[in-house]
Amino acid sequence: MVSNTLKMDLEELVKIAASLRRKYGGDPEYQKLRQELPDDWPI
């Protein structure tokens, strides 16, 4: 799991991912990469 590899708890990782979405949500490259993830991906 990513959080284990980074030595952080899941809640911290989710907060970081949410902040990236807020910051880069309108960026075309972010949107392209996000489309490659499943719809039920948490972020």
C-alpha cells in the first residue's frame, strides 16, 4: 500500500491527495491522468 511505503497513515495520504486535486483539478494533464483511474478511486 502506498501509505505504508511512504510511512504515513491512510488519512494523511488522503488529505495530501485531496489537496493535489484542489490545486491541479483544472490542469489538463491531471485530468488526463485521473481519467485512467477507476471511477470509484477515492480521489
